[in-house]
Amino acid sequence: MPATPFHLVVAATPQGGIGRGGDLPWRLPKDMAHFVRVTSWFGRVPGMLAYGPQVAAMLSQAAGDPQPPLNAVLMGRKTWDSIPRKFRPLQGRANVVLTRGDAAARSAIASEATPSTPVHVWSGFDEALEAIAALPGPVGAIHIAGGAHIYAQALAHPLCRTVFLTRVERTDGAAIECDTFLPPIPASVFALADDNRVRELLGPDVDLTTQTHGDLQFKFMVYERRVGA
């Protein structure tokens, strides 16, 4: 079965910094909530908006989640390991982990699946995309969640459709120290969506202002693949 188009979700500095010492260089609760909204809801069901009234109504209920299809979140093993165990697997989404580890390592990752949250383990990026498309149960959208090597593969892949970027900066203009970086988003391939288009994609309730948290400021942005690129 042919692989399915996918989307990329990332928070980065203007210089492309995304990590330091195997972890995020910041703690931004609103960005984490944005990550959950986008990866859980964008593309899951046609017409359902991550920041629209239908999702808002479901989130206000005790269960807060409909039946499948679930979106899939694809990440490398280091990204998986960086998620605190109490938050693994990411709830309400199919978790897909790429690793070249041995059978024991792969089995240990897969064993963290729960009855409502599957965990799949594959070795390669394209192999995973094809395998997700062939899963017996319905799958919504596929979202790429890192790390740097996976992001680089995703940005260069012809099936990457959308980049959901949170731009993070210090309010005083100083650089945020990072040792892991996102490759530049190629302007010849992806175009920055304006606010009206972002609301069409995500819903009317998304906050597109520059927000602050402590000494950091951040803004939600969206890049879409250009027609014919």
C-alpha cells in the first residue's frame, strides 16, 4: 500500500535550535498543549478543527476523546526516551517509534502500549510510513515529532505536506543555547501561511499572537508545501 502524506510538528529558535543535552531547552506549557492539540486532532477526521468548537466540546467532557481513527505520532527512539515514563505512550494517538535497536529493545518499547494507545516499532522512516498505511485499523493523520535526524528526513521527503512550527525566542534577544538543530525549512518547497489560512487549518480559537512565558516569547506558525513542489 502506498505511504500516506504526513505533517511535521516542532518548536525551534530562529537559528533552528530544538534541543540541548537530549532534552528541550525550554518548558512552555502552552506549546505542549498546542502539540497535543495538533498531533491529536489535525487531520484526524475531515472537517474537525483542532481549535474548533467540536474539539472544544469533547475536551470539556470527562472522556474528552472520540473513537478511532487515531492520529499517529512518529518519532525516533531518543525522542521516545526523552518523554517521561508517566507520559508514555502519548495518549489518544498511535505512537510510532523508529529504532535500529535489537529485538529486546524493540520489544521493550512495544510493551508500553495500552489497550487504547498502540505503540508500533519499525526500523526505517519509509518503512514506517508504508506500514502505517497498511495497518488494519483506521489511522487519521501522521505527525512527525523528532528528533533532528527524523526531522531532516521528513523535510526532504516529498510526502511532507505541512510544518507546524512554534518559533521560540528570548524576550531580551539573546540566543537560546542549543546543541541540536532543525534543518532550514526550504522556502522553495514550503510557504508561510498567513493568519487567515492558519485559522482555516486549525480553527478560530487558535492564538496566533506572540505569547510570553517568563523570559521567553513564542508564536505558532504554519508552513504549507507549495503546489508542484
